[in-house]
Amino acid sequence: MREVRELQVNRLQRTWKWWKASESNESMDSSVHSKDEGLDAFPELFSDAHFTYSMDDITEQEECNMSTLDEAIKQLLSIEGATGAAVVDYSSGMALAQGGSPGFDLGVAAAGNSNVVTAKLRTMADLGLDSDIEDVLITLGGQYHLINVLNSGGSKGLFVYLVLDRSYANLALARHKLNNLAKGITI
């Protein structure tokens, strides 16, 4: 149990570092790029002192994992009918990566769906079922919500959350593509 807790703490620390680095990069991108002015107009932004958040806190492996997660989100959003996607740590409810515009807050949905996964795992344990959850489908009036629980060693404790527009998505094809993409997600 102690090893699981340490793994969860490490994952949360890596996620926090990634989020802070991403947030810093986004705020710099929006404040630096201007249509009328070149980068020379802001020399103070490019001094070494400006980059105090430092990517040194993030290892090369963690940086590679973050780009892998971002790439996975892009691939998930390329599924026909996909409007939103997230890779979520179900023990904390934090979205490690997310993208798209499903019409609601993906971070809140990620936290809520982590409760769904946790409850199902608890119920399976209570019933003595020795099996893994592959996926969960939630059908709404205008959307499908797919939750694919990742069960491989490098992604244990995570799930992929995919939101599909019901009028455009082919559910069978989307599930097939989601399963194939999910196999490649590791952190």
C-alpha cells in the first residue's frame, strides 16, 4: 500500500510540474507574440532571469511523457465526432492532459468520472471479481462519454476520457480507435 501511495505522490508531483511549466509557457506565448512588434521589443522577457520556473525541475523522461500525452490527446481528438478528451489519474481526479471543447469543463468531468471508476473498482472488489475494467460507456441525449481504463504497467491508475458528439460519431469505430490509442499511452 505504501508503494502505491508513493507512486500516486510522484505522479501528482510530475503533473504539478508539467502544469506549472505549461501555464508559464502559455502566459509567455500570449504576452510575447504581437502582430506589430518583433521579439526584439521585449528583450527583458528573454533574459535568463525570466525563465525562473526552469525546466530543470522536469526530467527528460517526464518531458517526453508530457509530449506523449499531448500527442495522445491530439490523436484522440482526431477520432470522428470527438469533442473532448482527457487522460486522468483516477486516484486524484486530476487530468494529466486534456483538450477539445465539449461544451463543459473537462477538469470537472475528469474528477467526477474518477469517482465513477473508483466506485466500479470498489464494487468489483466487494463482489470478488478478479478482472479489469476495459471501458465504461455513458450515453446522454447528444453525447457519448467513453471511459477507457488503462491497465498496463506504465499507465496503471489512469483512464482515458473521450467525449463524442452523438450525431457525428460512429460508436463502434470510436471504441475501436480508442482501444488502440489507449494501448500506447504510458507515463
